[in-house]
Amino acid sequence: MAEPIRVMGISGTFSSDSANGRLLQIAFEHCESMGAEWVIWDNSSPLPFVGEEGCWEDTAVKSYKEMASASDAFILSSPEYHGTMSGVMKNSLDFLSYDQTSDKAFALMSTLGGQSNSNTLNHMRISVRWIHGWVVPEQVAVGNVRSAFNENGDLVDEKMNQRIRGMIRSLIDSAEYLRSKR
Amino acid sequence: MAEPIRVMGISGTFSSDSANGRLLQIAFEHCESMGAEWVIWDNSSPLPFVGEEGCWEDTAVKSYKEMASASDAFILSSPEYHGTMSGVMKNSLDFLSYDQTSDKAFALMSTLGGQSNSNTLNHMRISVRWIHGWVVPEQVAVGNVRSAFNENGDLVDEKMNQRIRGMIRSLIDSAEYLRSKR
Amino acid sequence: MAEPIRVMGISGTFSSDSANGRLLQIAFEHCESMGAEWVIWDNSSPLPFVGEEGCWEDTAVKSYKEMASASDAFILSSPEYHGTMSGVMKNSLDFLSYDQTSDKAFALMSTLGGQSNSNTLNHMRISVRWIHGWVVPEQVAVGNVRSAFNENGDLVDEKMNQRIRGMIRSLIDSAEYLRSKR
Amino acid sequence: MAEPIRVMGISGTFSSDSANGRLLQIAFEHCESMGAEWVIWDNSSPLPFVGEEGCWEDTAVKSYKEMASASDAFILSSPEYHGTMSGVMKNSLDFLSYDQTSDKAFALMSTLGGQSNSNTLNHMRISVRWIHGWVVPEQVAVGNVRSAFNENGDLVDEKMNQRIRGMIRSLIDSAEYLRSKR
């Protein structure tokens, strides 16, 4: 029997109880229901900036890259700041390379304080292509994020939850296809 | 007599002796020859990540924002990593807001290890608009950056140097126009 | 006394009674109230496709390019189709070049059938830079466009109307500045 | 035995002896060598503009959409004009919808008169996602296109030819995967 697909979530914010952390948890529940395993990089053990002295030998960087190497698929969830992904998310991507990401599947989510927009999703899509990842066409942007979750941390809009479910289905299926080709 | 235009350079790398640091120095020489003053944020006193505990009260962040408030114009110079600006550059932009940047002039430069491309310039252009900056149409991408400078740190390609000069002329002129409107 | 600024509107749809035609009319009313003149290219005399035999000698193309040459500023209004500007808008831009657009001011508007998004505005901003136009940071996207206008053809959302007014103010001011530099 | 994959090429120029026409022919030779069939939409029977009266009932539009419906994969090849795909290409995309393109594979090529750039590829990638296509990460931009082909119409740069070959391999494989899911 095939090993389960391992999905790595990367959060574009520092705090795991952020909206992006919650979105990743919701995505992970769908992963579990479909038989996939998941791990999260939530910056609780922070990466340095690329270019800081010794950054490539940093313990957190090594753990991060090993986690990425061991994963078949990725979910990126970033807040949109100033019309694109957060610096935290971009710095996390900067530590990845072809070695960890080629021919692996990616799904993208973003959160916005105001009305929904696709800038972050678009720029992450272009960036992931540069490290030879396959981004599924399904994607999720959650606008007005401060009122998007109820007291249980669930999305108020069940349709949005179903979109995430569909996106995760697509992510896992394509991760299986891509694993068979590697 | 009008006060000179103050130009703030922001580097998308950590080290000021990087290619981006050199590009900024070249741009500053043109600023000086046109009577403008300049300051640089070169990450020698590093910013934290947006979202780190206490980040908005950080001393470096305060100095950075004060430098931005006191400036009339900005030059952003970022390496292109994975098809867009560096995480260091984006995190620096994340600490700015309308308050420091509205109706101020911006010029954009990028460096690439391989062949030239405009992804970083495009994404910075979109991002700067979100904080209501005015980006001049002139822009500079330096490809194959490891062979772009001679032993004196000058650009091997004099045309590139002239492009930077034209861009700085445009930056200062539009900064003067925009200052007259603020 | 200075000649009035001449603003050219270009519609990304074929029919001038389209939502984009209406948006342009609203923008033109603001132009008039600020003393600017306007002309519109609304495709009532259609351009050919770039690359059709004889396209560069086409009568409509010549009128279009003369209209552009005689203008100080441009307003582009395009529907968003499939995540970017319409083919009609892009083909219209393809007939312009540096000769008609360098150092002239541009303002951007877009309409969407569903929720608002900035793809069309972003891609037009990048494209206009390529022909050396100056795009003002103010921009307008009208989502859910079928319910955006009342029976008089006015925008239901007065704030949106005020955004257009502010954008036109910015367009005319920067057109005057740029004209003084040409 | 499975039916062969049918690949549809769409050219962003009017003339099939254009550089984009030649690139598509090169891509088709690789398709054939891998057992795939191909068809081309080269604008020899031109589409109208979206929005022209009667455009959706136009005979060429109907043939075009039927060709798309019957295809498993697409290759888009567009010149880069003014920092993005041609109006001809965008208008061709505007006539497609989810019905013809959902969960089908796409590969992207572009040509540039001057130095290489990725704007057209990036904007096509975003646009194709909007019609739910899967774009393979491999892509090809041919700069300085006037000297890119020898007298036989082959690419002077054999590496570029190999990149196209790799891209087509990826396109066909993913088209097979996606067909198995539809």
C-alpha cells in the first residue's frame, strides 16, 4: 500500500493562532479526512533572514528544509500586505529551492483585512513556478478576515470551507500523480 | 531656496557590500550630482520580522520609519529570488505604510544571478502603489550580476549607468513635483 | 493661459453603452468640472487586430493614433475577463507606442461581473509602463457591475464616484506636471 | 489502448509563418514524436473581437470552441507586446471558458523582439488559471526572436529546443493524468 501523502503547511505570519494558522488547521482537517499526513511550519522556531551571517547553517533552517524535503505537497497561507505576500512568507520561500520542491504539488491561500483580492495568490503562484512546483488551479482568498471565523474557529462561510476541501482534494490527487513521476 | 530632496535607499539584501548595496551607491552618486541628499537603510541594524513580539516598538523599526517619514523619495533595490523580490525587501516594505509613503516618488532596481527579468520590478511596482507611492516608469534590472561590476565597483556597462542616471533625474523631478502638492 | 489638458478615454469593450462606457462618461464629467477636455475611443469605428494585413495603414488606426498623439492624459477602462484586461483593450494598447504615450499620465478603471479584483488594473499598470506612461496610484475597480449603476446611469455607491473624482484630480495634475517637462 | 492526447496550439499572431507559428510547429514535432495529435488555431480564419455584434454565433468562433472542446491540452504561444501577451492572444482566450478548458493541461511560450522576459508567460499563467487550466511549470521565452531561427526554421539554440521538448513531455503526461480524472 502506498505511503500517505505528506503535506507541509507554511504560514506567512508569526503566530500560529493567526487567521493563517487557523486556515491551515482547517486545511489539515481535510487532509486527514482524505488520508494524508500533515506537518506545519508556523514560525514558532523562527527562520533567520536570508543573508544573515550563518543563515544557511541555522538549526531552524535545517529543520525547515528537512521538513520540506520529506513532504510531497505544500500549502502556503499568507496574509496580503501592501498588495503581495508577507515578507515572512517570502523569506520562507527564499530558503527553499528546486531540491525540496521540484515536481511537488502546491495549494495557495491568503487572508486580507479588507475586501478580497488575488495579488498574493498570483505572486505566490509565479514564485512557486520558479522553484518548479505545480500549483493547483483551485485557490482561496479570505477577505474581511477579522469576521471570517466564528467562536469555534470555523469559517462562517461554509462555501469557503467547501472550496478549501475541493482544493485539498486536488492537491492530494496531484501530489500522488507527481510522486509517481519522481 | 528649496530644501534639497532627500532620497532614502532600501536594500533587499543584508550586506551593504552586496550588488544591491553597490547599485544604491551608484544611484546616490547621481543623486548628489543633482543636488539631492541621500540616506540608506542597508540592514546593518536589522529590522525584526513583522509579527515578532514587540516588533512595532523595536528601536530599529522606529529609526527606519523616521528615516522614511523624513524622506521625499525612495530607491528600492532588491535581488530577484524565485521570481519576485527578496523576503528581506518585502519585510522592509511591510513596516512602511501610507503615513510614510503617500505621494512620494519611488524608483526601482533589481539584480539577478542569471538572465535579466522584470518580475521583481513588477511586483515592487504593484506593492508600492498599495502604499500610494508614485513609481517612475524608468527602472533598472541588472542580470548576470556577478560580472556586472568592475574592480572599482562601477558598472561594466556604461549604458546601464546612464539608465540609472536618467531614472534618478526622473525620481528627483517627480519628488519635487509631489512635494509641492503635499 | 495654459491650454486645457486633453484626456483620451479608451474603452475595453465594443459598446459605448457598456459599463465601461458609463464609467468613462462619469470620469469625463469630473474632467469637465476641472477644466479638462476629453475625447473617447469607444470602438464605434473599430480597430483591426494588430497583424491583420494593412493594419498599420487602416483609417481607424490612423485616427486613433492621432487622437492619442493630441492627448495629454489617458483613462483606460476595461472589463476583467479571465483574470486580466480584455483582448479589445490589449489590442488597443498594442497600436500605441512610445511616440504617443511617453511621459503622459494614465488612470485605470476596471469592471468585474463578480467580486472586485485588481488583476486587470495590475496588468494595465505594468503594460502602460512599457510604453513609458505614468500611472497615477489612484485606481478604480467596480465589482458586481450589473448592479453598480442606478437607472440614471450613476454609480449607486457615491464613495466610488468620489474615488473616480480623486483619481481624475490626480490625473489632471500630473498631466500638467508632465506636459511642463515634455 | 488509450486514445492519443490531442493538443491544440493557439498563436498570438495573425500570420502562421510568424515566429510564434514556427515555435508551435517545433512543439508539434515533439508532440508527434511522443504519440500525441495536434491541431492549430493560427487565425487563418480570424475570430472577431469579443463584443462585436453576433460574435458568439460567428462560424469561426464555433469552430474554434469545438476544436478546444475536443482537445486535451493547449499550447499558447504569444509575442510579448508592451509587457504582456498580444491582444490577439487575449481575445482568443476571451472566447474560451471553463467548459472547454477545466482540468486540461496548458504549456506556455512567448517571443520577444529584444531581451527575454517573463511578463507574457506570467500573465498567461494567471489568466489560464482563471479558466481552471493546469499550467505546467516548464515554460519557454525566446528573446531576440529575429535571430532565433536558422534558414530551416529550426531554433539556433539547441538547448531551447530541448526545453520545448521537456515542456511537451510534461504537458502530455499531465494531460493524460488530467484526462483520467475528468
